[in-house]
Amino acid sequence: MATVDAIEDLTGLDKSAQLDVLRRRMATVPGGRRDHAPADLPTITAPDRAEPLAPVVDSDPEPLIAAVRGKTLRTMPVPRPLAELLPRGALARGTAIAVTGAGSMLIALIAEASAAGHHVALVGQPRLSLLAVHEHGGNLAKIHLVDPGSTDPLDAASICLDGIDLVVTTVHGRDVPPTRARALLARNRRHGSILAVTDGRMPGIDLTIASTVHSYGGIEQGRGRIKSITLDTTVHGRGTQHRTGRYTLTAPSFGEQGLRWTPAPADELAGRRPLAAAQ
């Protein structure tokens, strides 16, 4: 299993020292992050060439030619339940999102982004299960852990936006002041990152993703092992219709590999009740 990059505890350092540590750590990210473009830039197209493009070889760590890159620069892939609900089937760069409710959706979002080769920073997320991210198919080598200690996690998140594709940060259950939110959102748009806020509220959010547990599978008459979990996921925000989808996340059976998402028709779930103790 790949190891996860961890940033040393920033507790006890003044703000200038903290920023210096984060900038030096970001400078060590292999290749940096230059696979993005601000959301307000036009899509890049392949330049005219007299000779054909050279074939892509397996040894190339990022085998994206300009024509392909132009279609992928402005979005980031998401797990299937979200792709079915979003207008473009992906998240636009420069977007700020709020993720609430069941943690499985946030884990799936992190896993999908890292598996696609995007760098992900987790700021103040000690309870997030990296094993679950790995089981969802995520690439742990692309994930960077940031422990802000007793300082404001938004300070660390703001620096990470300079060079990380997806920044997931907590705000410790508080309301972010509007002036602070505007500065952070402007920085996010300028660098073409995606900012995901958990455990708190911030004005100016573009998209809210809320997931609740509908039911569990594998438990009959109060006994057994949980083999699947069914989530109701709702997305809404600016320019996005209020849409809700229901998907079941199923663990692999013997001989299978990887978790899988499948649509869960409501009529098939009418007889199931959620497990109150597990919620």
C-alpha cells in the first residue's frame, strides 16, 4: 500500500513559520500541480502542427496531449452517484463545495480524485479513514495530510490552494465570516482548485452535497454483517438544480475486488429499515 505524505504538526509556530513550512512541503510535490487552469479561462485546444503528434508511451508519467488535456483541465472526476446528479458529470475547477452527512460520499470523492492523478490535501481531518479511501480505489501517494494543530485550518487551506487540486478542510463547526470567505473563494477561483468544506458553514459556497443513510444490507433479524450501505444524496447550489439520487455501495464478495456503486430503485428498498445504532 502506498504511504501517505504527512506534514509536521504546526502547533507552536507563528504564522510566518507555518506558511514557510507549508510552502516548502508543497515544493516537494512531484511535478507540482500544473494540470489545471482557472475556471474562467477558455478551454485549451491542440495547436496546429505540420507533423503528427508523437505516440504516447507507457513510460510517460502524464500521457496527456494538448487536445485531451483541453477537455479535462476545467473539471475533476467524481464518483458515479455524484456524476449522475451534476450537470457536466464532474466538478468544475474553481468551485467551492460543502460536503455534509454520511462520510462515505466524501471518501469516494477523495478516492476518485486521487485515482485520476489529482493531488488532495486533507486539512484537519484526523477521523477520515485512509483505509476506506484505499478500498474505494484511491491513490494514497497523491494524498497529503495537514495538521493545523490549534491554529485556524483555513490558513493552511489557503496555502494549499496554490498547488493542490482538491483541498478538503474543516472549519470546526463554526460560521466563516463573509470577508474571510470572499478572500478564500477568490483564491480558489484564481488557482483553479476545488475547495471542499466539512463540519461548518461558509457563505458563497457553489455546491452543497448532502448524503444520508437510507438503509444497510446484510443484517437480517438484527444479525449478520453489513455488506452494503444505501445513501440518499442531494446536490444543490448556484446554477445546479436540486437533485436527489439513491445509490448502494456494496462490498466485494469472495473473488471480487473493489467496492461498487449501483442505483437503488426505491421500490426494492420499501421493506428495509435503517439501522438506528449505526447512524
